Amino acid sequence: MPGTQAITYDSLEKYRRNVGKAQVADLMAKMTGGNIDLVSYDEVAKRIKARQQIEMGTQMVRLNKIVGSVGRYRDFTRTFLPRSGINPERWARIDAAMHSLEGFPPIEVYKIGDVYFVRDGNHRVSVARANGLTHIEAYVTEIPTDVPLHMEDFERDQWLIKVERTEFLKETNLDKIRPEHGIELTAPGRYQILLRHIQVHQYLRNLDLEREGDQRRFTWPEAVASWYDNIYLPVVAAIHHQGLLESFPSRTEADLYLWIAFHREQLARRYELAPLSPDAAVSTFAEVYSDRPLQQAVRTLKFELHKVLGDLDKPLGMSEEEFAESRARYAAGERTLSEAEAADEEQVELGRDERELAPVDSVSDLFNIAA
């Protein structure tokens, strides 16, 4: 049939144009370090611990709210441009069908929060978007979750950070223990590090009580409150006192807390120091790091100058008095967190509300994060 052949030819040409757009988009993503893959439904469902499904029937779904897919999330870009591995004849047949009286059946999607994942019908979504449609008919299955997920959460792993924050707050109950805590992190994987910090704090506080002959032990809620009041807040106060957030405009005080904790541990090992005070940890960190290009350049030049002059026998930004005092405390037996953990040869189980937490593997791993 001539009419059908003409439509098929146009459909194949449309497929080729869209594959070309996908190749350009992939190239740009490689150059910028971005990720334009569809989101894996399985990964999201696993992280939110999806267990319940609610059949919602057939609805008209906005195409730009479909962010992922089940199983085939690498075959298309985030905007459902077809990659070269997609069969051109199949794509073109679906395009031809869309322009015929035949049309095509509804797709099937999972709905999590405010977004959708294709269960069946990736090619139909791709064709619909290529033809400028804004909606598509879909059979919707909703996955209930306590995590309010939206479109913007699927840029730069924000959805994963939101899930991890929900898990952290559920684990620590910090929203109730310290309602004004304001802890927000901007990269995935770091709430788990915070959780391990609290576990280690509980472990060390219980060691203190044991050495003092006190039979009492820190409960998990007490450890959370103590860590926040005595470990986290003093560092945050020093961050604000020294105006450090100005050097990291896209970061939060919780981000800086983790970087400073890692930095403090590195300095203590390198110079054989007892743990630095919050002010000393922040000031030495500020001498070396910044997110602003100009400040980075100035600090690099300053560091190189000190290296040429042989003036790196103590951390930059640390006074002679502070350095001597910390060395003296180290000589008197005070150790860093990693050394305290390594010195303890027994496997310690950390209790929380009469439940067991996973043992700490290595305290130094708690700070092994990339800035």
C-alpha cells in the first residue's frame, strides 16, 4: 500500500533523526559528566522498600513525568530518545501505527511519588515524545512511599539523597530529638557516614563510662543527642564563625562537617596530633580548600610558597600554641578516633533500644569521602 510505505519511510527517517539527537546528547553528557540515562525502577523500588501496589486504572499521564523504566533504562535517554541499539523497524512500525486509525494500546507504568516508570511501552513513549505529544494513555500502578519524590529529585541523584535522608531520620529519630537540626547533605552515600559517626560516638562514650567504673551505658537516643550537641554543633558553630560557607556556595554545613571530619583525621595521622578542636579543624581546612576558583588559586599558591620555604612542619592555619598543645595531648596518650578503634582488639557490639547495630569495621573508613 503506497500510503503505508510513505508513512513507514517517514517513520524511519524520524527514527534516524532521533537516534542522531541521542548520540549528540550522550556526547554532551560525557563532556560534562552528566547522566542522561533513564532511572532504574528496580533501584528506586529497592531503596524505598516498595512492598505495596495499588491499581489505579487507565489515566492520561504527562510524558515529561516519566523518568525511568523497568529493565530497559539504558536503551533510551532520559527524554526517551532512542539509542542506536533500538530496532529501527520496530520503532518505525509503532510510529506508523500512531498515525493510522489503528493507534496503539495504553502503556503500563508504575507511579512513585509524582513520577512514573515504564513497565511496558518504552518504544511507545519514545514515539509519542518524538511526535510532540504531551500526554499518553497509561495503565497506572501506584507504589506508596513515605518519600515525597518529584521530577526535580531525579536530577543529579537528588531522589537518592532524599531517600537516604528519610532513612537516616527514621534510624536516628533526630527530627524528634533535635527538631531544629537542619541537617541536609548534597551528595548520595553520606547520611550513612553520619550514622556511623553516631555509632562510633556511642561506642567511645561507653568506653569512657567503663573506664570510670560507671555501669550505665549510653542508649541510642542518648548517643544521637550527645553526638549532635557535642560533636556536630561545635563544628557547625566554628564553620559559621569563620564564614566558611561563603567559600562553598553550593554546599551545606553538614557537607562541610563531613569534609572537616575527614580533614581533621588526616592531619592527626600526618602530624601525630590529638583530635583538633572544632576551631582548629575548621581554620586548617579553610586554609586549603574552597569551591571558588579564585580562592582555590590563591590557596594553591600559598601552599606552594610554604612548601618551597620548608614551612610545612605544622598544618597551615594552625598556631604554634595550638600545634604544641595538640602534640602534647597526643604524647600523653590521647588518640584520634581511628587509633582508638584500632587499639581496641575486641569486637564491640553497639546496642540501640535493645537491638544490635552492625559493628564498626574501621573508624578511618567513616571519613573516607571525596570532596
